[in-house]
Amino acid sequence: MNRRIITTLGFSGLFLLLMSGAALAGDPSGANTGGQAAYDALYAGKSVTDAIGHNAVSINFVWTLVTAFLVMFMQAGFALVETGFCQKKNAAHVIMTNFVIYAIGIAGFFICGFAFMFGGAGGIASLGGIAPLDGILEIASGWGIIGTKGFFLNSGGTYDVGVYALFLFQMVFMDTAATIPTGALAERWKFSAFCIFGLFISMISYPIFGNWVWGGGWLSKLGVNLGLGHGYIDFAGSSVVHAVGGITALAGALVLGPRLGKFNKDGSANVIPPHNIPMAILGTFILAFGWFGFNSGSTLAGSDLRIAVVAVNTMLASAAGALTSMLIMWKKFGHPDPSMSANGMLAGMVAITAPCAFVNSWAAVVIGMIAGALVVGSVFFVERTLQVDDPVGAISVHGACGLWGVISLGLFADGAYGDGWGGVAGSAVRGLFYGDAGQFLAQLIGAVTCFVFIFILSYTFFKVQDKIMGIRSKPEDEIAGLDIPEMGINAYYDDPRPFIY
């Protein structure tokens, strides 16, 4: 086994190995024979280093799964934020979309989304290095566009423990992207139309762009193929997850139209107050907690000690974004707006998600501050200039700040991490400010590709869907509130409207 693993684990790893024989025994079902083989090898006097290596992989498995569980809990955060920012009469409807997207997303990603995205990703070294995911469709050598293995987690020999761990981690990422539009399209979206959308984003739009970045596709190969840095990099999903969700939300909101009463005839906007700010703030804290798993877990390796830098950078950017938004609103309107402060924190975390492993702490603060200012300006631009109705600010938080996040990597990556990234060995990842204009160009190409591809595909989907089935609720239902007409139940027991059984 290689010297790096032994050095990383040291005597503590050997001690852990010897004290955890049961953990090394592997899966008694026989689906994973690697653990039992290492156990047998150790006690047969064969190779202690092989057994230590197995323990390192086991640590990575546990790390990946636990951080995936944290990301899954972010669904609760999104549900509370979006429901709190919307009106009381729609609370059951809004939180139901956040709940059901989880189940629909799992189904779609299981059927084909995962295969399209990661079918050609190859072996994940930190999860054992086995490479059943070696099927990718290329338009030319090195220019992959979609995966071809892993349908139903079985095709192509992908019934493998490493593949399953990757599926779980990536599935909850996909669901984060899928739940972002539920806030922007809230309070006037037909539930039946929403359900079809859940299949579209989990099976088609998110996986295809994700393949280009994380699944061995063409954007990730810009370094190898065109000499642009290390290729397009998005460490944990500023674009793959957040910008995809935010841009999809923009396309959907344009087709769906604003809520009744949002805009006056002269184009001026009316404030439609949220019904529960404490709920939204609590949801923001839950998201901030889950974000440590979101970003740090993207190493897919608990043995990669860069996780400390990733976690601290995430925390710093969140604070910088929240404080910047709060101070801007305080200065502009005379009070520290709670809702914009919460969105500022989310904006900081969205932006740092792409560069979190590649930048120093001071850069994380700057990136978060810019995101905090950007989200304020973007919210007013989307509402007052574009006249797009977004009840929760998802287009700005996730779309605008997600794109800023991947661009910021091309500026602030300091060369302390990433040697070998994207198949480019011999140097770590550096941005424009550290001498690599090629990396900055790769980031710009990726950001533009994300916006153009996702917007056109999503806008087309929503227009076609609207023609076929209609995606907007009835005006009378929207006025009364969607809880009773669509859910058949009130969100709160003190609501005087009757239940429908």
C-alpha cells in the first residue's frame, strides 16, 4: 500500500485498525468482499499495510455517508425558509413541494439521472478506486457529454459499494438543486405541474450539466484538451447545484408570471409580506449547519485534511455575506432587514461553495462580502427591472451568487491545493490573481455554458409543459390560497377555512 496512506494514518490509524476488527469484517451479504479480505489478510500475517489502506477507505466511506446525511437535512432548512417567506394561506402547499421533491428526485436520479451524470466518472480513488463507471458518450475523444452506465444503479456492473456511496452523496446534491425553484415559483404553481418538473430536473437537466463538470465531461477536460488551467472547476456545486437551481427558477418564473397583485400597472412592485420570519431564520441556520457537510464532504475523503480549510472558509463566507447584506439594508432603509440578512448568509455560502478548497481565509471573506452585496442588488434588479416575481429571492441567492462563486475561483485560487485536478499534474490550481489566466477563462466558459444551457432547456420545458397541461393555478385558488384547493388541508389549525376530505 502506498506510503502516503501510512503517513496520513500513522500509529493512530494502525491502532484504530487493530481495535476495530469488527468494522473490517466487511459486508456479510457478500456484496463487498474487500473488507473481509483485508481482515483475513491481516490475521493471516500477509499485509498490514493493505489492511491499513482498507481502513483509510472505510474512513472515507463513513465521512462521505455522514456528510450526505447532513446535506439531506438541508431539505428541512429549505422547507422552513421557503414556507416562512411565503404567505400563511399557502404554507401547506409550499412545504409540500419541498417535501415531495425529495421523493420525486430520488426516483428520477435512481432511474437515469445518476447514470447520465456519473456513468463515465471512472473509479473514485478515495472510495476504493474500482472503476465500474466507465461508460461515457463522447462527441470526440476527450469531449464527453453524457454517461451511459448506472441505470437503476445496476447497468454496466455498477452494483458496487463505492458506486452506492457516491449515489447517496450526489443524490442529495441533486435534490438541493431541484428544491430551489420551489421557492421562486411558490404561491401560484400547480402541484401536478410541479411533480412533472421534479422528474425533468432530476433525470435530464441537472444530470447532463453535472456530467460536463463532475462526471468526466467536456468542461472538466478544458485543461487537458485546451490547456486552460485545470479545466472548469466547481468544487462543491456553486454552479452544478445552485446556479442550475437558480437559473431554472428564473426560466420557470418568466413562464409562470408574477403572483396576482405583485405588480401595478405602472410596473412598480408591491410588497407581499412573509408570514413567519422566525421560521425562515431557523431554516437558514439549518442550511448553514448542513452546508458544512455540503462543502467539506465534497472531498469524498475524511483522510483529506483540507476539510478544515473548506469548513472554515464556508463559515467565514457565510458571516461576511450576512453582515454585508444587513449593513447595506440598514444603510438604505434604516433597518437591518431580517429576510435580506438571511439571504445574505445563504448568498455567501452559495458563492464559496465552488472555491472553498482552493482559497485562503481572507479571500473567503471577500467572496462572501461580494456575494452579500450582489444578492441585494440582484433581488432589486430581478424584481424592479426584469419584473420577475421571486417570493424568496432564489434566483438571486442561488443563480447570481452561484455564478459569482465559480468566477471567484478563477480569480482567488492560490495554488495551495489541487495538483492533478482535472488530469493536469505538476501544479496546483491557481486563479488570475496568482498567475493563471487560463483557469479564469475556463471558469468563464463554464459559467456562460451553465446559464445558456440550463436557461434555454428549462425555459423550453416550462413553455411546452404550460401548453400541454398548464402550470399555473386558477386565479380564484391563488386569491383564496392554495392550501385547501390543492392540498385539501390548512397549514394551521386556527385557519377558518374548512378541510376538504
